Amino acid sequence: LSASYAPYMDEKGRKAGIVMVLQDITKRQELDNMRKEFVANVSHELKTPLTSIKSYTETLLDGALEEKDLAVSFLQVVNSEADRMNGLVRDLLQLSRLDSKKVLWNKKNSNLVKIGQDAVNKMEITAQNKNQTLSFITKYEFLSVYVDKDRIEQVIINIISNAIKYTPSGGHIQVQVYRDKNYAVALIKDNGIGIPKRAIPRLFERFYRVDKARSREMGGTGLGLSIAKQIVVAHDGEIFVESKEGIGTEVFIKIPISKKKD
Ligand code: ADP
């Protein structure tokens, strides 16, 4: 609460009282804190790979360059840290475009069954590389949704990619597409490490990760789910998570069934 006050005069110019203005600034302060935290997070996330790039290049310049094998392994680290920074900047740019509503949506009547199937096809190799099964299950041929299909596919791919990352090798990932009342739903299920109950409400916050070290190791930025949420919400949809630690995770993406004809 912020308070400001001023004396109040009567018509003869004598002090007659005090006018006091009380203002609720909690909302403003909250926003301010979120902004500060965001900037701190971005700086930290960019600084970590930069520090590593710098120290490896310095070591190379100090003579490690002479040892071919060592040099190659150092350069591989430099390369993958540069990839990480690239990924982070790409995610940040996308968030900023979504925030400033500068995204041009290419919405059309599309088939969520096809979008789900395409996403699964594109992730098959990644799952195979980790010895995981990735299956697609539906009893529908067509569920009509009015969406930007590339972006919805991107969301599903992102969720499948999380399922792969946070499920040990040998695990099972399943994508289901079905109808629930006026929604078409894509459900991505895994039998991975799961998410502690207390963390579930925070998953869609920017930079939130249950286990920072593990996410970083997997190449995560902690921005994936917040981007996914913005995209789904821009389609009047919903996204939510149910999970049990040690059992697995289910992510539901619900998009309204469209009635419009193209
Ligand atoms: P990240 O880039 O770290 O994967 P996300 O925004 O995509 O960021 O996800 C946020 C966090 O949610 C992850 O760091 C991870 O802790 C948790 N998470 C997301 N998906 C899963 C999943 N399928 N199983 C377990 N944990 C998950």
C-alpha cells in the first residue's frame, strides 16, 4: 500500500483536515518483481554458456590447440554451448513476439488427428535413439480445429520432446487424440520420472524447472512450457499437467472443436 496526503483547506484558507490517498500497489510491485526476476534469469542463462565458451577458448589459445584430440573435444563443448545460447535466444524472441502480440497466426480449419500423427512421426527417431517406444493412438479420423497447424504441431512436438527427455531409456511415450465434449484433445503420456505435486502449479512459469541441473543437461531452457501455454491460449485452448513422481506424466492440450467451414 502506498499513502500520500495533503492538507485540506476550507473556503477561508484555514486548515480543515487532511486528504489521504491510499493506493494498492501490490499488483504493480508484483509485475515489477517479475520483470526484474526475468532479466536476472535471462542474464544468468546467457552468462553460463558464455563463461564456459570463454574458458575453453582461453585454454585452446594457451596451447591446448597443439593437442589435436583435446582441441577437438574442447571445440565440441564450445559448439554445443553456442547451440544452447542460440536456442535460448530463439525462445526469448518467440516469447517476446507472443507478448507483444506480433505473431501473425495462420489459422485455418485443420485436423488435430493429422497434426498429432505428424508430430509423432517427426519425433520417432529421437525416441528410438533413447530406446523408447513412441506410439500414436486414436479412434478418430478427423477432429476439426481452427488453428495455426505449424504452431500447434510445434507445441505437441515440444511436449513429446519433454516426455522423451524426462523418461529414462526403455520407457514408453504415448500420444492420444480424442474428443471430449466441445474440445479436441491431444494427450501426451509418459512413464518417466514424473513431477512432484508442489511443482505442478509452477510448470508454466518462465524459467521454472523442477531440477535445474537435469534440465540444463538435457538442453532445456525452462521456457518450453510457457511458450506452449501462450500458443494454446491464443487458440482459446487449455493446457494442463497431471503427474506422479516416479510413475509418469500426462500433458493435456485441449482445443475447441471448430464449427466453421472454410
Ligand atoms: P525445459 O526446457 O527445462 O524442459 P519446460 O518449460 O519445457 O522446460 O519444462 C519445465 C520443467 O517441467 C522441466 O524443467 C521439467 O522439470 C518439468 N517437466 C516437463 N515435462 C516433464 C515430463 N514429461 N516429465 C517430468 N518433468 C517434466
